[in-house]
Amino acid sequence: MGLRNTLLGTGLLGILGVQEVQAAENYNSLSWEEVNSLIRSRTEIMNYESVKDIQDQKIDWDGLILYSSTCPKGESTVNINRNMEIVFLQLMDTFAYMQMPDKDKIHFGYFNLCGERRALEELDVTTIETHMYLDGKEIDRMRGGPTTERGMKATLNNMGLWIEYTLLGIRELEDRDKDVVILYKGDSSPEIYSSSEIKN
């Protein structure tokens, strides 16, 4: 099975154990306000200064930052925020305690887009986004989020492989001997690239 089919076709149980699947069902029963409150209680709260400290390597930080908002405008934006935040919670359930090679555990951060317009312009953040950092450097970002439950499952599968390939060095059997990573490059569809891409 090729990566493209794997990214879209991996079943939810391929990434999550039974407990995490049960947690996912519990998340789906929550309102957006409840999901957002849970996200903010479980993640490292970031702001412009903390992100700059990471980028300037004042903080040894490797992981993901979800750029979402506590003041989304419109029902469709609320839906995308909620769905993406649920995916982020599921990723934390699976990966928050996994050790990176020669490093600490993966960090998960939350940046509130509400009221940070100048900072967002400087960080080039235009919508709900997920940024991946390695050695204090932003190496990739995925823009947007899923609009349906089916899209949430696909996003979870894709982002799970994103973390495995790019941060943990875990690869599918067909790519086990290849020096490759998975990158979004700002898109909603990930692709395989040489690991040298993250050094540019």
C-alpha cells in the first residue's frame, strides 16, 4: 500500500488504542467551549514572546503548536476550531508521552489567535494552523482543519504519520530504509520528502 493510500486509508485503530478511541468518542460529545477549555488545560499556553523564544533557541522546544482561537467568528469557523482541537487532543492522547530520538518528550502548545493580530502578522499566521518545531525551528505547518467527522479521522491519521515520520523517526515498512519525512508545507495534504528538507 502506497503512502497516499496509507495516509487516507489507515483505520483509526491503526493509531489509537481502545482507550483513545473511547476518549475520542467522549470528545465528540463535548461542545466547542468544553473542547477548547480542555485544550487550554492540557497544553502549554504560548504567546508571541514564547514562540519567539523558541525560534531564537532560548527554549529547547520540539513539538506542535496549535494556533486556534477563543473568539471564532461564524458557525463554520467554530466547527473547524472544535474539530481541529479534538484532533489535537487525540494526538496528545497518543503521542504526548512518547520519547523523541535523543530528545525529551514531544511538546504540545496552544496559541490563542484572539487579540494577537500584530503578532500573527509577524508569525505569518492567517487561519487555524498547526506548526511543527524541531530544535527551536519551525520545520513545517498545516493550515486549516476538518469540517466533518470523516475529515477528522483522515486528519488524525495524516497528522499521526506526520509526527511518526518527522519527529519520531517511525516509518511504514515500505519506507523503513529511506531517509524521509512527511511534510505539509502549508497545505492540507502531506507528502513524503527527503529529510534534508527540514534543514532548509
